[in-house]
Amino acid sequence: MVIHGLVAIYFLICQKIVSYLLRLFSLSVPSWLQANELFSANLSGQIIIVTGANAGIGRVTAQKLAFQGATVI
């Protein structure tokens, strides 16, 4: 689950960069980039351990997982 969270964060960062570049060059953003299903999953009842959650990507990952209802340790 920790790796899933990190992949989600990296995907979000890449998604934002690609969207910005497409807008910069006046190109349309594909629908698969606009979908944000990765962060809409209900994680209620899941207990997830995130190492390095005091700063950086670990912190953002822990915040996102907690926002989705997971118990983050």
C-alpha cells in the first residue's frame, strides 16, 4: 500500500506537469489526464504504514491516504 501511495503521488506530479505543458503550447488535455480516479478510492478500514511521513513525499502520501479514510501509521 505504501508503494501504491508513492506511485499515486508521482502520477499526480507527472499529470500536473504534462497538463501544464499542454496548456502552455495551446494543446487540448486528453481525458485520461483529467481523470482523478486514483485519489477517489475509499480506504476506510485500511491500516497503512508510511515511512518518512514527517517530510517530503512521505508526508504528502500520508496526508492523501488519511484524506481517503485510511488509518495512517
